[in-house]
Amino acid sequence: MTILVIAEHDNASLKPETHKVVAAATAIGGDIEILVAGHNCQDVAVNAATLSGVSKVLVADNQSYADQLAENIGLLVADLGKSYSHILTAASTTGKNFLPRAAALLDVNQISDVIRVESSDTFVRPFYAGNAIATVKSQDTIKVLTIRTSAFDGVTQEGSAAVVAIDNAHDAGVSSFVSGEMTESERPELGSARVIVSGGRGMQNGENFAMLEELADKLGAGVGASRAAVDAGFVPNDMQVGQTGKIVAPELYIAVGISGAIQHLAGMKDSKVIVAINKDPEAPIFQVADYGLEADLFDVIPALNEQL
Amino acid sequence: MKILVPIKRVVDYNVKVRVKSDNTDVDLSNLKMSINPFCEIAVEEAVRLKEAGVASEVVVVSVGDKACQEQIRTALALGADRGIQVDTDQKPLPLSIAKLLHKVVEQEDPSIVLLGKQTIDGDNNQTGQMLAALAGMGQGTFASELKIDGDKALVTREVDGGLVTVALSLPAVVTTDLRLNEPRYASLPNIMKAKRKPITVTTPEELGVTIESTVEVLKVESPASRSAGVMVDSVEQLIEKLKTEAKVI
Ligand SMILES: Cc1cc2nc3c(=O)[nH]c(=O)nc-3n(C[C@H](O)[C@H](O)[C@H](O)COP(=O)(O)OP(=O)(O)OC[C@H]3O[C@@H](n4cnc5c(N)ncnc54)[C@H](O)[C@@H]3O)c2cc1C
Ligand SMILES: Nc1ncnc2c1ncn2[C@@H]1O[C@H](COP(=O)(O)O)[C@@H](O)[C@H]1O
């Protein structure tokens, strides 16, 4: 049994999501190999080789993989994947984009958002916005899984795997990268932040998020948002937490002016400690909060900023 | 230019489902069913492309039992021209859905297939990508903007780090994200008009696809519930609790 983990990276550095996917692979058991597909991505491969439990790192360094285009990576993963028992990657927007393509080309089903490994063929995943948890058994010859990284602790970096370059260029020729508009932020990414402060429609506008950013900086926190705050244009899309946004599980999640719709709860209710600040005592967010404060956020947040 | 929009009948997004007491599945009896919200966004986008003169025909297709004709009618009332029901009582997995849709794509030959990025029941986020792979097409997933430029589609995608724009040769697959558009409400005259629009029915057998289920559901459980928390009276008390009780700051 050999497991292929596809690394998440930006050609320069390995994302911490991959450490967690390797943890899921470790729970399955067997040899673990990592594929780094990209361009000028040698540093990523060297870093991936240090992940504990990994025996080999394959590097497919080619211009056609530079932008992680799903059409090209999908062909590569389907080609290599034939000789593995399991293929795993993070349930990130990158993983969700290419892995179903590879699965279809391999003529197997994919199991999305795995939160627990029961055995080499049995996995646990949420559906219906996390309101139900299914234990599923795969009869496919190759198990293709995306891993919900918030449910796993990353492996340590005590390994020293061999790094092997592979000459395997695929270009489907049907898509090309035009441009990217990446959000620049000094704050921790939502996926790895220990504390997250999120704002909702109650924030009223984008300028008011400055208050939350100040609070976040005092706590070393990342900043998130509800769909309503993103739709209203207060903050960019990559801050959306929820069923169809980012799934997070920090030590502390502070929800400010967020009502607590099912879809929002789906993205944060596995946080260790939840604080809700809302002026409506009936807001459903209070039902999942460890600490609730029924008050006007425009009084509470400045007071927190002053007292912390 | 023709646009094909695959849509799914799902439990309404406002409904909180419960797990059956025998742990075999969720209980959907007597719950409100709707068109999957992301599919509704896909229908809206297709209709807008038609209204803008870019598309000439919008065809919706749904795989499901007879009940899904209700959602096909909803899409027709929103402005789609005709519907196709792929009739089955089974609940196929995304790979089988993609194979069925692939056959429909071969018959209909659309320039764009517009799907939702995700169904809110299965939460799979797979079908569009699988269909694109089977059809050998490019894909623009999680789209927040779609522009047709000659023989190319320019798709702006919502990704974890921000936004990425890709150019796809047509025909192509596009899957919708929440901010692509805000779907309209069907007007009464359009609901009446939709009743006369055609829906054709086909079957997996006619399409030559065997529905295979290689993933067996062993059990379905409710998520662990959180124990009730406490209300605090002041900012001071909140800080105190977080420091000494929860020890998270
Ligand atoms: C298909 C689909 C997918 C979705 N995916 C997501 C998702 O991934 N993530 C997500 O978040 N949502 C998602 N939603 C949307 C979700 O249903 C809710 O509409 C959304 O979460 C509401 O955001 P909100 O809580 O900020 O706004 P509201 O529900 O409007 O709540 C605002 C809250 O702020 C409080 N408030 C207002 N002013 C103040 C004040 N001065 N002080 C204190 N409190 C105040 C109010 O009491 C209220 O509770 C999705 C919906 C659909 C249909
Ligand atoms: N039974 C179905 N019939 C038609 N289209 C479907 C069906 N199931 C899924 N789809 C399409 O695939 C998209 C993604 O679904 P999923 O991969 O299940 O999350 C949906 O938004 C639909 O556009």
C-alpha cells in the first residue's frame, strides 16, 4: 500500500495544509510519497522531504504546472496515481479544483472533506453543512480523498525523504492563467490561525473592520467574515468562513455581529472556544457560544481593544 | 451559442436536517425541497447571457426521480428554454452524475456547461470538475465573474488566497460561486409560461450509462453537540473568563 499526497504550495513554500494531509495519510498507514507539481519549486520539495513519515518526494517541475491549472495537474495525478492505493490532498480550493478531475480520469469516486480515518477503506465526512456525519466505505481500487485540514494536527518535520525529479509533462492545452489578485495580509491565515476574529453584517461597513483588525493584532489573530459581510463588499471573498467558504477550527473564535446561520456555523462550530458578541439575545450564534455577550459591538470592541 | 445547466433538487437551505434514529441517513420526509442555490445562480447566469445576446438557448438538465421536474419548472420560470430529466430513483454519486451529464453534453453539444460549485446536501464539490475531465474540457470553478470573449471564456475564480482569472477554450465547464450574481424571482407570468415549455425525459439506460455505487454509507450520525455556554455581563467579565477559565488569551 503506497499513498500519494499532493503538496499544496505556491512554488516558493510548502503550505502547512500538507503537514495535515500527511497526518491523515499516516492514519491510513503504508508508505507515503509526496508529489510536488509546480515550476521552479525545488525549495518546496526540499521542505516536503522533512515531513515525518514520508519516504519519497516526487518533483514534477514544469512550466505547465506553474499556476496549478487543474487541467494539467489533473492529467499528471491521473497518470502517476494509477500505481497508488490512495491519493490525498487538502480540501482547499486548489485540491477541490484538480482532484475530482484526476478521480474521473481514473474512473473512481472521490470522497470529499474527510475528517477522520477509520481504516484504509473507511472514512468519516460531514455533509448537509455539517448537520450529519457519514461513515463511508470505499470499494474503489484507488481511494481518492480530499482532507479537511482543520480536523488533523500536522506531522512534525523530522524526516529526510529522498527527492526524485520526474519527467512527466502534461499540458491539456485548453486553459491558461490570466491574472491573480491575491490578498496581502500580515496576519495569520485562517487555516492556521490560533485565534480568529470574524465580523458580520453587524459591522455595517468595511471601515469598521479596522476595529476588528486592531483586536486581531492584539490577540495575534486572523480576521474572518460571514457571507453577508463579503457580499456587501466590506471585505474580500477569501475571508468568508462557512459551509461554502473556509472551514476553521481555531482555539478561539470570536464572532462579532454575526447571527449564526447554519451555513456560517458549518465553518466554525468545531472551534475550541467560541465567543459571540451580538445585540440580539435570540441570535442562534449564542447556542454554540461558550461565552456570549449581548451588547452593541460598537461599545464592546473598542472596550476590548482598550483593556487587552 | 447553447448553454447547458445541470441542476439538482435538494432540501431547502433554510432547513436544518436531522439524522434518522436508525442512523441510516438523514430524514427528508415532509421537508421543503428547492433548487440547489448554486444551481440557481448558474441558471441566472445562463439567462443573463441569453438576455445579453451572447447565448441563444438555455437548456437545464436534472438527474433524479419525477419530483425533480418541479425544480426544472422553476428553472424554466427563471428563463431557461427547455428541460431534460434523466429519470432515476437511485441517488448517483458525482462520478455517475458526471457520466450521465457527459452523454447529455454529447447530444446537446453546448458551448458552456454551467453547474453549481457544490450541492448543499452532499457537499461534494466534484461533479463539474469530473464532467470537464470526461469531456476533455477546461474548467473555471468557483466563478465570481464570467465573460465570453470570442472563442474563449474568461473566468474569475474565488480561491483561498483571493481571486484568479483563467482563460478557457470553448466548449468549457464553469461552476458558480455565491457572488457570480443574485438570482431573480420568477414573475407570475413567467411561471405560467414555464408550464408550456418542454421537458423531455430520458433514462440512464437510454444514455448508455450504468450507475455504479462504489461508496457504501455505513452509518450517519448527528455531529457532537456543543454544551451550552454562559452569558457574560461585561467586557471585563469576558476578558476574565477567557484568561482564567478558558485560558485562550
Ligand atoms: C448556498 C449558501 C451558502 C452559504 N454559505 C455561507 C458561508 O459559507 N458562510 C456564511 O457566513 N454564510 C453563508 N451563507 C449565508 C447565510 O445563510 C447567512 O445569510 C449569513 O451567514 C448571514 O451573515 P451575518 O450573520 O453576518 O448577517 P445577519 O444574519 O444579517 O446577522 C447580523 C447580526 O449582527 C447583529 N448586529 C447588528 N448590529 C449589531 C451591533 N451594533 N452590535 C452587535 N450585534 C449587531 C444582528 O443582531 C444580527 O444577529 C450561505 C447561504 C447560502 C444560501
Ligand atoms: N442529480 C443531479 N442532476 C443534475 N445536476 C447535478 C446533480 N447533482 C449534481 N449536479 C450538478 O453538479 C453540481 C455540483 O454538485 P456536487 O458535486 O454534488 O457538489 C451541482 O451544483 C449541479 O450543477
